[in-house]
Amino acid sequence: MSGGEDGRGDKTAEGGKLRAYAELLRPPLAPMDIALPGAAALLAAYATSGGLPAAFPFAIATLGAYFAITSSYVYNDCCDVDVDAVGMPGRPLPSSQVTRSAALAYSALLFGIAAAVAFYLNPESLVALIAATLVMVLYSKAAKRTTPFSWALVGLSFGIVPVGVWLAMAPAGTLKDGPGLHAGALLLGAMICITDWGFTNCDASRDVEGDRREGIPTFPVTYGIPRTAKLVAAAWVVGVILSIALGAATGLGPIYFAAALVAGGWMVGQTFDFIRNPTAARGERTFYQGANYRAVLFAALIVDILLRATMAGYPGICS
């Protein structure tokens, strides 16, 4: 009896399809992509009220931002099928595990969920989401293929995301009554924006052969990986400095500062090693190391706030 006849073939195919859709969300980056909005939501409440957010808004703000981030990943893959076919042919789209039309619908679904959450929590957050999405569409659809400085748009888009999450928890008072935009929101957004310049150029370094073949003028293709490595290191040095400024501006404690200093120093060291070893493989490794650094930093931020709030009389995320 064949696999199709007893149903096992269909189940295997269905499982493979589900794995392909999950792969489009970049599972290795999930710890960072969940920790970032979770930390932003907690920090917004803590910095503006000294307490913790209500459980339901906190949960849906975190998940909504995760869907927004992953929606951009899927859309970018839809725009980069030709490049990925050279450098990463096993990915879901170039390997035809998922069609481009299905991936576009998937991206739209993720965005729609994120938009509904943002509108429910605070229209200001929805405005931020739309702005970030439009910038990312401009990058994926046009800028990446026309200028070596398109990475500036990626940083701007991802820098808006934590600001949008912050607005969901603590409105700026423009479209909904709130405490006003805190300096911490701007520092957090700037930190993510600038470190994302490092992320994007590490990613472009690992894709340099495919980009060169397709005539895409990324920074590594145009100026070489050695110069790119220096740009990456500069971005991370500034990002680590901003992470320390963020802690000072929002009243964070020793757990956060220890992580910011130790993990930040480690991350800067990795980027300096990238300068000494400017290869596509080292760029890829630096890319994932940056994701791990962010996950650790924001996990420490979450622990720091929860412990400090508990000591002040809050038992946990408020019901």
C-alpha cells in the first residue's frame, strides 16, 4: 500500500507545508523577536507609571508586534526569491514549498492581525505600524535594488516597532490620552534602528554572491565585506552605548546594567573579530550573534523590571 493510499503521504506533505510556513517566520530569530516587544511593553508601563501593565494588553501587544515583524520577513522573502534561489535555494519560496501568492497572503494575514491589535490598544500604535510597514515595503520592493544604503530604511522600520509597542502601553497623548512620549521610547527606537544597520549588513554579507549575481547593489557588493565589517562594528558600538543610556533614562536596575555591559562588550568583541575576518561566513555568524545578544539583553530587562516591581509590591503582570 502506498503512502498516499493509507494517508501517511498526505500527512507527511501537510507536515512539510506547515514547517515551510513556520520557516518563513525565521524561527532562529524568534527569541529576539518576542523578547523585544515584551521588553518594550513592560518598560513603557514601568517607566511611565512605576508599575506593570495589565496582562491582556501586554500579551496581545507582544504577539501583535511579533506578527508585524514576521510579516515583514515573509514579504521580504517574496521580493527576494531570485536572490535566495542562488544563496539559499532550500528556503520555502525558491524551493517551491510555498508559492509566492500564498506567501503574500500569509504576510497580509500577519499584518492584519498586528494592525487589529494595534488599533484596539491605541490608534497611535497603528500609525507607527503603518509607517514601519511602508518603509519596509519601500526597502524590499525598490531601495534594496537601487542603492547600497538601503539598510538605513531597514533600521528605521525596525526602530519604529518598539516605539509602536510603547505607544500601545503608554500613549503619547496625540490620538489617545496618555503620559506623553517618554525619552525611553526614543532611546529604545534609536538603539534598535542603529543596531539593525549592523544586522542588515551582516545579512547582506552572507548573501553577497547571490546579490552580485542578480545585480543588487548592497553595501557589501558595492564596497566590499571589509568595509562593511567596519560599518557593522560602528553600529553596534553606538547601539551598546544607547542601551546603557536607555537603562539610565528609564530607571532600570543592576540586572539590566550587568547584561548591557557584559553582553554588550561581548557583542562589540564579535564585531571586531568580523573586522579581522571579513568573510561571508563570519558575517552570517555575527548576524545570529547579534540576535542572541538582543534576546539576552531584553530578557535581562524583563527580569529586572519584574523583580523590581515585585519588591515594590507588584506580584507579577497585573490582572
